[in-house]
Amino acid sequence: MPRVNLAIIGGGLVGASLALALQAGAKARGWQIVLVEPFAPGDSYQPSYDARSTALSYGSRQLYERLGLWPALATRAEAITQIHVSDRGRFGATRLVAADESVPALGYVVENAWLGHCLWQALDPEVVSWRCPAEVTRLEALDDGYRLTLNDESLLDCDLAVLADGGRSNLREQLGVTVKQTPYGQSALIANVTPGDGHDGQAFERFTDDGPMALLPLADNRCALVWTRPGNDAQRLLGLDDRAFLAELQAAFGYRLGALRQVGGRHVYPLALTEAQEQVRPHLVLLGNAAHSLHPVAGQGFNLSLRDTLALADTLLSSAAPLGDFATLQRYCRSQEQDQAVTVGFSDQVTRLFGRGESLLVAGRTLGLLGLDLFPPAKRWFARQAMGLGTRTL
């Protein structure tokens, strides 16, 4: 029976980041890592107007610098130098500026295809191998690890299985991991748009009574749009022709970037806060969206997952216990409890506060946004959460 030390189920951005974080230490220990992934990574990066993107916080830049990946990523990472936060039709607004926080950027927007390409190119084939295209159809707990059954009926045993196969993980359900899901009653419409004026590194978080929207700066003067709407209305917007869609978006966003000139392919996703009630078992870890899936407008989901990933790698590499030892995995969980609680709470409360139109809430959030400018410590806390730093020091 073939056996490896670590099987990462899901070779996307989270799974590949874990493999990269582990590979130097794994090589020193003689560990073998396998990534099991249904979709083969491309050998070359192909730019696309419609590329999906990820907002990396400044804290995530620091983590990728530590892994030696940032120089490659930076060549197509668009810096967020300012974040303009406003409430549509009201006076409440605040602006977060990188220079005020003594950082070169509050965050960066990177196309997922480029981030994936850089990660896959950095993996050492002597340590990290691929089973791809392949899918795990069954996970069976053993006394000393897990047995994976793949869709070609082959078997693979491992000391530690990491489930990083996304928020709709069938394997998580198969293993009986309880999930707490809180629907937002909203869907996110995702698209890339081109404004008439240059974005100059500005990101916009704009809150309306129907839900929040974000416009994030991308390379080539594009912006990544995340527009939260009630489910039925998101589907309606999806069905509009480009001209009608841009007209509605312009009315909702305004003219801070001039006239919106182009929109690419649109996609709609229902939104919910999802939290697995177990993130570790003996010889098993849930990571990424399989562990927690957040509202996208606050831009915290992948950044939290990346911090989890680095914490897991550090915990595994600093332990003298056998790989998959439950006490070691519990120690990892405890190390991330506060970060997860604060980040999930921040993302959820911001979404709920700014996604509702009741008059008292509207008045409260207007005062809150004005208060951020009047009370620098609160504004700094808000900025550090947005930068993915929390209580960390620079």
C-alpha cells in the first residue's frame, strides 16, 4: 500500500500555500507531501480580463515574503494605497491611507491564476508530488493516519490528511463534521469592470440599504467588483445586458471613478457564514473554506486561511511528536482561536451593520464612520483589521 507523510486534499491556493510553507522543513525531515487536485495547474500564466482575484492583506504580503514568494507575486499585484469607506446617500465616510499606517500598501489585489501559478512554480518536486487530475471519494480513519480512496479506485495512506477542498466539501460531510451555517439572505455578484478614470490604487467599500459593494484596484486599470444584493435581485442583474448593468452599477456606486466603461463576465454566489465545529481530529485538519467561509466584501477569508496555514506549518515543524499527533493539532487550533474569533466577528458584524436599512442602524453606522475620523485609535484598530494584522506588530 503506498503511503506518504502528508496528503493535502485540494491543491488550490490554500493547499499549495501549505505545501510551500512545509517543504523546506519537510525536506530536512524526509517527509513526502502529496497534493490531490481535480484540476491540473497550468504550466504557464495566461492573462484574462475576467480573471478572478484575491485581496491580500498587508499581513499576507509579510507571510509570502517569509516564504520567498512575494518577489514573483509582486510583479502582478496591484497595491491598495487607500480604502474609501462610505454609506450611500449619507455623510458618514472614512478613508484609510497606507502612509498613515506607515506601510507601503494596505493590501494588494492579485489574480488567482497568477497567485496559483507562482505557488505551483515554487513547489519542489522532490518533496511535493501531485495526484492530478484526481479526486478523493472516500476518507477512512486508520489507527495511525487516513486511507484515501481516489476516483480511479487507487488507495493512498497518509500520516496526516489536510482537507482543503473548499466550502462545499463532500468529504467533510462524509466524515460527519458538524457545520454551523448562517445564511445572509444575499448573493455576491462578482465581475471585473473598467472605470473611465484611473483607480490610482484606491479601493472602495460602499454600503447601501440592499447590501455592501466593494471595488478593488486590479492591474491594467481594471477593478474587481463584489456587489452584494438580495438573491433574486442578484439573478436579475446577472441577466441584464452590459449597458443596462453598468447603468445600475453607476447609479449605485456614483462617479468617483468617472463613467464605468466595460464589464466582463458576471457570476453570482449565495452567501453564508460557515464554520466547521471541528477543525482537527487525530491525523486530520480542516483548512481554508472547509474550516470557515466568510462574507467576501470585508476581504478577510483567504487572509485568515493563510494565517491558519502558516500557523499549522509552524506547529507541525516545531513538534517532536509523530505527524498527525492529536495534541499537536489541538495546540495549532488553540493558537488560532483568538485570530479566528476576532476576524470572523469583525467580518460578520461589519456585514450585518452595513447591510441593513433600519433607521437606527443607519444613524449608528453614520456616526460610526464619522467617529473613526474623529477618534484615531478606533480608526487604527479598523485599519489593522483590514490589513490582517490584528494584534500583531509590524
